[in-house]
Amino acid sequence: MVLPSWTDEKFGTMKRAGLWLVTVIGEGSVFTKDELRQAFPGVSQIDRRMRDLRDHGWQIDTNREDVTLEPFEQRFVRQGEPVWEPGKGRTKSAVPITATQRRDIMTKDGNFCRSCGISGGQTYAGTYEFAQLDIARRQVRQPDGALKVELVTECNRCRVGGRQLTADPAELLAHVRQLGRLERRVLAGWIADDRRPFSTVERLWADYRSLPEESRAKVRQVLEAEGTD
């Protein structure tokens, strides 16, 4: 299918920006803010119009999501909805998160990633990479079966996937040798089975911890109402 030209001004700025990314930049490629502004001279708030594509499933990373990028660079990771097609690109799939909402959610989430537990500014184990916290949208199934988007704090790694790390078996073994006999026996069992069995309570705690605050509050309310006896 032949795509429309990104220079066709009958399309709105957001749709033209999407076509420019697809036909000029290409998925996986990096572009700069200057390149974007040069492509759309005289267009006010072109940066914001491009960010609007994220509300339609497009992934465009900055150095907040991809620490390999410079502050003036962005990476076009993945195309979302073809917003230039008739009937597409009209209704936003998500409402922008305000700075106040971001602060409130992070405070309620304890200022750490609800998925892995790392705090903002803390380094990932075995790296010099600092964790950056941001707000992620998570689909939460409601009692009636419907899905609702709730907001939760996650680090940049949990949001966009793991980085390429260098494994060090020798260092791991050095730590293993520091374990007591019982701990080493337990670990050896997990390794032999290639899995770690979690108790029901541990699994439930992990599931609870990763919930957005709105859902965590509902769980707490039910448990408080029912008691622990």
C-alpha cells in the first residue's frame, strides 16, 4: 500500500509527523529535535504534535526511556495506529498525565518501581546505570471483567525492557560460596529444577505490589473489612 506524502498539508500536523517518521526516519532509527523542526518549519508546537502519536500506540523514546540517547535525540521505536487513514487518529487512547498527577502517583507508590522495587537514582545491580522513575499505564481487569487503565510507577528498564548486560558467572559463584550449607542446598534445588517455587503468600504479595495504587487501595479496604482472623 502506497502511503500518502508527509508533505501533504491536507493532513493535520500529527498525521504528517507520523508519515514523516514512517517514510523518512524508519522504525528503530534516531532523529533529533532540529531535524524534526527543519522538516516542519513554521509549525508551532511540533514537538507536542509528535508526542500526541503516543496516545495512538506509537512508541517514540527520549533519553528518559532510553539512556543511550542524548537529550536532543529521540528514537522512533514502533508505529502504532495508522492515524492518516480515514476514521483513524481522532480519539486519543489516553489522557496526558499532568505533573501533579505524576508527583501524587509516585508518592503513593513509595517513590520506587512497583515492578522491581528499585528507587529513582539507584543503580541497577552490576551496572553504572541509574534508574529513572516514570508513570506507566497498566490495564487492570475490573470485577465485571472490563479492563481499566490505571497509573503506576515503574523504572525505565521495566517500562522499555532490559538492557544488554554482561553476565559474570565467576562473580555469581563467589557469592554462592558465601552462603550457608542450608541456603546452598535450597539454591541448588532451584537450579536443578530450573525454577524457584514461590509460596502462595509470596506470589500474592508480588501481584499486590505491582498493582497501581488505585487497585492496591481496593485490596487493602477489602482485607481491612474482612479482618485477618
